Amino acid sequence: MTTSSNLRELAVQGLTVSGATAAGSNVYSPRTWATWDGKYPMLLVQTPDEHGESWGRQGAPAFTVTTTLRVTARAQAAALTNDAAAANVEEQLESMREQIKGALINYPPIMSLLQQFPAFRSTINVPRDGQSPIGELTLDLEMEHVQGPEDFFQPPAVPLQGVDLTIQMPDGTTEPGLTINLPQT
């Protein structure tokens, strides 16, 4: 089953590939945020939204699911005159936006689980005050995939123990039969 957490883990892999982004190995997901060493630039990867559309009333439950993968990039620059540090941070974030899209869109381990990337959107916010501005890019990539009936509750079933087969034959002929006992696991 393709889940949002699978997609998030694969995105972290794709973003930590050598040279994928300026953040290098500073890529974190919710379970690793606490290990951040305080160095910039850095990426935070999460899947905050998931939306499923049913395939309809006929048949078993199946959904076209859209997972929003959110990559938050943060960058910082040393203080410079004339607001140049803020401009530097904004340039870093613009560059990382393209690096992130390039690392994830068409990344084979993710693409093999998706139907499409229906959309993406991004926002850059850089404060224009303070000595060493820290700016933030939020990039949301929507990923469309399928979750079918096999991905949800399955009623308990009795495992098959064996098969007995008898074939009806005309009167006067031997009735062939076959018994297959399956090994217990």
C-alpha cells in the first residue's frame, strides 16, 4: 500500500542524494527534527494533508488519494548593509525551490508509486528586519496515488488446509479421486 509516510520517507531519500540541494544532508522529517545541528540551509519534510476521492458506489472501496508533501526550506545569511542579507537569503531559497523540485519530480522510487503530480505551490517569506535574517520557503507537492480494497480491513479467513476432488464418472468406471493436503506454516 502506498501511504503518505512511505512517500515522505522516499522524499527524504531523494533530497539527501549527494548534491541534490544546497541543504546537503540537513534534511529532516518529523521523527528526526530533534537531531538538527542548528546549521543552515536545512529542509523539513512532512505530509500534513491527505485527501481521498472514492471510485464510486459499485465494487469494493477504492480511492484516488492526493497526498501533500510539504518541504520547508530555511536559509540564513550574515548581516550585510542595505538589506543585502535578506536579498541573499531570498536568492538561496529561490535556488533551493528549483533544486527540491528537480530532486523529487520524476524521482524513480516515488514515481513508481504515483499516478501523477497534479500540482505544486510555493511561498517564500524573508523578514526584512534584523541582523542575520532567516528566510523560509514552503513548497507543497501534491502526489496522486491509489489505495484499493486490499489496503484496508480484511476480514479474518480460515486458511486452506487441503483439497479433496472426486470426478463423477459413468456407471461401471472407476471414480478417480485426488486428495491434496497442504503443509501448515
